[in-house]
Amino acid sequence: MKRYSGVFMMTLSVIISLGISKVWAEENSLKERFYFEPEAMVIVPGNDDENEELGKDELKPGPFIGSRIGFEVSPWTSLEFETGWAKIDEKFEGEEVAELTMVPLFLNVKLDLTSGEARFSPYVYVGGGVIFNDYDLDISKTIEILNDILGVDLDSLGVTVSVDVGNAGAIQAGGGLLYRLNKNWSIFAEARYLHAQMDITATVATSDTEIQAILENEKLDMFIAGAGFRFNF
């Protein structure tokens, strides 16, 4: 009996939820259910690598400027399209050797933990998409550092180095707190975790030889935190 009672209660709660969402949608139509959210954040990579022979390679925190266009499907649920721009500097043995620029495109599903016109509204969200990467390696600086580590003059050997970072598939999950200033304007603060996987191709060449190494599905974990504002329209 308990099993059927549980199924009945679950079914009833779904019907009530759908009914509330339908009434809310009819009352609000499309007006002020769309929103725009620009945000300024800090991105902190979680990946450092240290090799006893070659030295320490680290990714430094950098800026993340983003924006989201969202649509309130129900009092609790929103769908969002997100994009932005982020930059991470890479240091090798304390010297800046490269710059990674990222442009993400994400689709998010957001769940508000309160509904209606509550002044404070905590929320959580998950999303997935692609990150377009542009990796700019300072070749002369890299060769200079490798000369010191290896004790050879790579320039005299005609050695060149190049690295290509492919675009990444990524997922993210986060949460925050939104404060409504009035019907149209709100401010918020949030934090998220982002996991990305990409292929990295490294090429070392001389005048007559070329060696290429491909690292598949390299993982990059990032923590992002910041604040922004929302405008409903």
C-alpha cells in the first residue's frame, strides 16, 4: 500500500507543479521572462605539473568576462545560453611562456530554490558546451628556458617548438545567490566548477627532422567565482 501511496503522492505533486507553472506562464506571458546577465569573474585553474627533470609548469588565475541570455520556463526553472572570454597565463619555472585564451559557448539549466518575487533567491545550475581555445606560445622564451635546463644551445641546432591546443568539450555546475532590487533589476554572486577535455599537439622540429606528440583528452579543471547583474525584459 505504501508503494502505491508514494506513486500517487509523486504524481499529485507533478500535477500541482505543472498547474502552477501553467498559471504562472499564462499570467506572465512572455513579458519580463527573458533576462540578460553580464558578469565579471576570476578563473582559477586547478592543474599544475611538476617534472623533476624539466621543472614546474603552472597555470595562473585570470579574468573571465561572460554574459548569459536566459528564459524563465517556470517559476523555478530557466534555460540559458552563455558565452564569454577568459585568459589564463602559463608559467614555466616562474617565467611566463604562453597565454591561453578561451571563448566558451554553453547551454545551462538553472533551478531557483525559491519562486515568485522573493527578494533573495538562491539557485543552482548545470550546463555543457564547447570552449574555443587559442594558445599563444612565446617560442623564444621557451627555447631560452630549455637551453638552461638541458645545457645545450637549441638555437644553434635550428630547433623550433610549437604547441596547438584544440577546442574543448566541457561541463560545468555552479550555484549562487540573486538579490532582486526591483521587478527588472537584480544583482548576484556565484561560483562554479568547470571540467574540460581537449587534445594538445606539441611539435619539435629541426631543419631535417620533425617530432610530434599528441596528448588526447587532456583534462583541465577550473574554479570560477564572481558577480554580475540581471535585467529582465
